[in-house]
Amino acid sequence: MHTKMKAAAVLGVVTLALAGCSSAAAPEGDSSGVKQDEEAVLEVWTRTTPGSPSEAATIRQVEAFMEATGYKAEVTAIFDDFEIKLAQRAGQKDLPDIVLNDVSQLGTMQSQGILREVDLKDIKNSKNMTAQALEAGKAIDGKTYGIPYSAQANALMIRSDWLANLGLEAPTDWDEMLAVAEAFTKNDPDGNGQADTYGLAVPGSTKRGYASWYFSNFLWAAGGDFITGSGDEWLPSMTTDEAIEATTWFRDLQCTAGVIQPGAPSMDTPPTNEAFESGVAGMYVTGPYMMPRFDKVLGADKYTVVPAPEGPKDASVLAEGGTVYLMAGSENEKGQTAFADWYVGEESQTYGMEGTDAFAIQLPVNEKVDISEVRDDPRWETFATAYKESGHYAPTIPSWTPVRQMSADTINALLADCSLDVEEELTKLDGKLTAELLTQGILKQ
């Protein structure tokens, strides 16, 4: 695939220099000016760990696509420095044809000019997609640049054996959550006679904005937000009463109650996952993709899945998912379109949810697919209900990444240094967000 002639797509430059990098042969009715070849193998990049069950699930799904459509495709799994490696390929004027990545990357990738706009009339199965998914595929200009194919929302995983040992029930609101967290921390829920357990597992690292990613569940449940749309502008909003309340409550879990696992400010998701599955922490707000691992390592009989406890406003939780991105400059645009269309079809959505170790599809985006008919496990319905009724996507702006990273830096600092003043730090954050929104052109002077 590296020998294919691709269009230029230089990061930071919105307009692609397509004509200058296309084949010398005359264009053949494509949208980019690149000579088309329907026999060309589609290079598919997916952001996941090479050799993992998730990679195997993607390969299985892509093989089914090839069998169903006749197009050829090849999967490359990359996890570390995915965006950097994608930038390198853009610089080499050799983008992959398809990228399977988080929906939150849409704004950044669209503003970099490396995506091809999608005409939904060409995606026949889009008529059956949920309104939430269709909206998530739009950039700030209202045009579609991604086809979400898999959804997920967070719920609370909690040690059911610890609840039983202490005679407790799963929490339904923040007050109950704090009470259970304190009991898990102080009352020896595993009965080993040691003070070695904690209430909540938190990935509080700044890496990839994990602290912000996790905290967003609590911020939105309190009615707050990182930034707020106002007409055609976006305004910083981390100093609203709701944001201050959410931040103070979350920070107090660490600094006052002491119910978060040790070392949380330096942990991204891998060590945090280990904290839950090894019996260090008894609660973890996360997505359904962790169940195969926890079922195997911890045991499905040791924990249960319940809706995230309701905050001061509601039970909003972070909604995310995978999206098919059609990369600019492909020499097989028909193959790209067929790939996106097939991925959100009823047959492929059902097929992608089958299995036990990992899934190409977490929750379906096709309304004709009933998850209860595919998976005989009520825990999946808990996640599906959370997505449908309480799922909250990050807003689509030109680049969400710096907003997430700036807020992660602040949340991480507040968790790491209990002497910092919450309102002062949030005021500083709003100042940084103001500068960023001005830079992105979505806030006027």
C-alpha cells in the first residue's frame, strides 16, 4: 500500500494539495482528482494494541467486509503514538485509505484537512443509524466527515462480593457513592484483615487527557461543561457554579475522603484497570469494552454493572465510540464508501457484536439491531440504556484535543496537590480555554 500514489495531506494545512500529488494519468470521475482503482487494496488503520483481542476482532470484521463486497483490505493496528504516526504518513503524502479511531478525533482530523467529506446519500445504511450517531459524525460546519460505527457509554462497575460482605447496595447517587467508597476504604471489604482497599479507581494521569476524560462523567452529571456553545461562539465554562461543584466533589474524593487508589494522578488506564481487577479499588466508571478482560481476570461473579450514580443534575455519562474516517487522497474512493456503508449495516453490526473476548462493535448504531437479541447478558443492556438516555458526547469543535488536555492538566494538578485552591485553578483554566478558543476561531474578541 505504501507504493500507492496518494494525495498530499499536510497537517496544519486545511487545503490539500491533491492535484500536485496525483497520478500523471487523467482523473476518472473521482472527487479528488486522484486516479481511481477499484482493485486497489484498502489500507485500514485501527487504533488498538497490535496482537490484542481487539485487533483480532477488527481483522475478523474486515474479512467479513471483503467477503460480502469483494473489495480487498488490509488491517494495521497501532496504539502508541497513533496520531503522530498518522501525521508522519500525511507528511509522506501517503495516508491510509480508512482510519478507525475515536469519534472525538473528528474535529482535529477535519481541521487538518486529511478527511474526505461523506455524502450520506452514498451511505445507504445511514438511514437506519441513530440520530445520536449521525450527529456525532458532523464537524463544526455541519458537514459529515465520519461514520460512527460503534457506540459506548460509561456505567459503574462495582465489586458485588464486597457489597455483599459489607451488607451494602450499589449506589444510585453521589451521596451513596461516597458512602460506599468510604466503606470499601475503611471496612475491609475483602476480609483479609489489611487496610489495602479503596473505593474508586481513577485514571488521573495527564496522558492523552485521561484525567479530563474520566472527570467528564461527573462534570456533566452536575450540569457543568468544559466549554458552552453560545450562538456561533464557544465560551469557557469551568468557573460556573456547576463546574466548581463537580470539581470540588471529585477532588474531595482524593483530598478529603481519601477513597481513590494510591498513585491515581500518575496512572493512565492500564494500571487503573489493574487496580480494579486486582482488588485495590472496588468501583470503576468505564465502558463495556472492559467486561471481557474483567470477566477473565477478576471473574464475572465478583462484580456487577449498574448505571452511573446520579449527580446534582442527572446521570449523564461520557459517550464515545469508533468512527470510520475516509481519508483524503485515496485511489479507491468507491471502496472507502462501501466500507463505511457496510460497517453500519444490520448484518455487520450484528456480526461485530458476536464473540466473547473482544468485539468490533460495542453497542450498535443501527436502530434495527436489538442488542438483547445478540447478547444474552443484561449488563450490555445497562450500557445500551446509558448511551441512549444519558450518553453525552464531547462537543465537535475544530480541535477538542487541546481542550481535553488543558482540563486534564488542571484536574490532575488538583488531585496531586491538595493545597491548591479549586476556584483559582479553574479560573486559570478558563483563561487558557479562552486563548485556545480564540486560536481556533470559535470565540470572538
